Amino acid sequence: MKQSVFMVAVLAVNLVACAQTPPKSVSDTFNSKFSGATNVKWDQEEENEWEAEFTMDNNQMSASFNVDGTWLETESEIEESELPTSVKAKLVMNYWGYEMEEFEKIEKPGFSGYEIAIEKGDEELEIQISADCKIIRSKDIEEDED
């Protein structure tokens, strides 16, 4: 029993020690852009990029920033019903027979659009489509991605 308590204590200390805190420039930009955010969790995506996952206006969101605080991208989970009809029609036309599964609205400098995960049999794709219905990219979803 003492060993179990000790292991839990060590794990808790390690989790706190590993908690990631972004540079001040990043947190300042985040706080000014997303002042109503709650449940903020930070992760360093790459050496020069930080991502915050958070809730705002009852929506699950994420935002990415350069280490200098420059905003790179915001993703918001949405429901299929929130996709514009024209976007749905373009997807159906280009990916007939695929089932639409996950939906995100994407905003970044110079781009506004959607990212939709689709599936047909064993094939899973992630489609990025602009608000004006141009398919920007299509990529296979790796099996180990969530």
C-alpha cells in the first residue's frame, strides 16, 4: 500500500513538473485574442510553435502561435449542421459515397474554411475546403491519429 501511495505521489509531481507554459509573448497574444477562454491547456507542438486547447462560448477550440506570439491558426469543432450547404454539396460531388465524420472551422491569416474527416470502407481522409468551396488539400488520416 505504501508503495502505491508513493508511486501516485511521484506521478503527480512529474505531471506538475511537465506542465508546459508558453512564452509570455504567446500567452499575451492568446489572452488578448481569446479573453473568454476557459480550461486552457498548452502544448509545445514544435520548437517554434505553441498550441492552446480551450473552451470558448461552449465550443472546443485550439489555437496555434509562433514563439514570438504571432497567431497562426484557430480550429473550432462544429456540427455537420453548421457546414454551409455549398460546402456539403462540393464534398458530396467530389467524394461520393464517403461518410462525413468530424467537422472543424479553420481560421488563419489569409484563409477561412473547414476541415472535414471522411471515410469510405478502410479509407479515411481529411479534407480542407475554403469557405468559397475550393478544395485546398486532401490527405490520408494515419491510423494512429486521434
